[in-house]
Amino acid sequence: MKYVMVRAGVLAVLGLFLTVPSRAQSDQNKNNPSLEQTKPGQVPKDAAGKLPVVAKEETAAYKAVYDARDGEPAHVIELGEAFAVKYPMSVYNVAVYSLLTTAYLSVNQPEKMIDAGTKALALNPDNIDVLPLLAWAIPRRVNAQTPNGPQLLVAAQGYAHHAIDLLGTMAKPAGIDDGAFAKAKNDKLSMCHDGLGVADLKTGKNDDAVTELTEAVKLNPNPDPVEYYLLGVADESGNHFTDAIASFNKCAGDGPMQTQCKSGINDTKKKAQNNVEAPK
């Protein structure tokens, strides 16, 4: 699948709703392929290893969803939702829900994204496209007022660790060159470490958060401003003032996080005046 791995939306970061652009929103599907996708005509085998009989109409309907993946996300959503209603037991639904997960995220509907992703994982717990998305998105949505927030963070951490394990042993799919495969893996790993870092940050594990968020930034050739902001918050919370200021400076020059990052620099400098810098 060529669908872009999108990082978009209204993100809940430490209880603050921050509207930021997608990290890869303009990277339209060509440089970051999906690592798991059912193509039309490649019907998944059933539990007994047999190919199920699928009506031509159903395959054609799925092909329409699949072919829309490089276009407008709203069109994917329209076709995908209609398909899931008409064919609730389809062998293609794991792929449809996977496509919907990414499409919902790109149009800033994270609740629907999480719902679709959860349905995709219920059908295939090893879905390597959906696991990193949920691992990344859920911790950013959880705040003190979120019902079952602690349980959601635990679930997100589980998704992240499972995806990291799968990616560690994953063979390169046919049809993807080495460079594109490495980029796709690193992007997914970055999302997993980002999610783990945000979950650690929101549960007071500041040093663990620094470790995970540093790895997330390292794996991402173009970290978005929110990632630098989060890393700065984690460092500042753990009294790593020098590193916190360095991270805040990387997102304070311009962009959607400029105000928050400049504030982070000022707050860190004030805190440093009355506290001892912690060793790394």
C-alpha cells in the first residue's frame, strides 16, 4: 500500500490542544509506503488456509476504496464507511479499517481514527501500519479528563512495544526498494517511540520520556515542532535545563509551536535559577 503515514490533527499535549500540520502530510504516498496492504484480487486466506469465495461486486467495491487511497482522504472515508456497512463480514475489512485509520487522522478525526484502528487490530493484531498510528496518537489525546486515560496509555504502550518487536524481525515486502523500506520502518519506529515518550511524560517518568523522545527524533529525518516541544518539556521536567533549552530553541524560530517553545525557554531559565541541573 502506498498510503502516506500521516501525522496530523488536533493533538492533546499535556492537556493543551495544539493544532499542528502533519509531519508527512505533503509526502503524498510515494516516499513512505505502507508495509501491509491487501491489494484487490489478493484475497486473504481464512483460518484454515483456504481462499474464501468473494463475490465480484464485493471485490469491485473494495478495489474502489483501495484505488482512492492516493486521493482525498474524505473520499476514502466515504467509500470505506459504505463498504464496512454493506459488507460487515468481508475478508477485506482489515484493509478497509486500516485505510480508514489513516484517512481519519489526516482529516483531524482522532476518535474515529482510534475506533477504526481498534477494529483493524481486532481482525489482525499484527497490523504493522495501524499499530504505530495508535501508539502515537492515543497518548497525545489522553489528558487528566480522559475517561479510562491510564488504561488507554497502557494500551498504547502495548501497541508500541508490539510494533517495535514486529519491525525488528520484519522482512522487506516484495515491490518495495531498500531505501523506501528503511524509511517506512524508521517512520513507524519513530511514532512508536514518540508514543512511549508521551505516555512516560504523562505518567511522570521524565527520564524514560527523554530516552524515548530522543529516539523518536533521531529516527525522524524531519522532526515536527511538537516533537521538539515534547522533548523540551521532558528535559525541563527532569531538570535537564541545558538540553531542554536546546530542544525548545529548535521549535522557537517559527512555525505553529513558536509561542509555546519560546515560553518553554523562559520557564526553563527561571526554573534553572532555583534548581540544580540533574546529571544525564
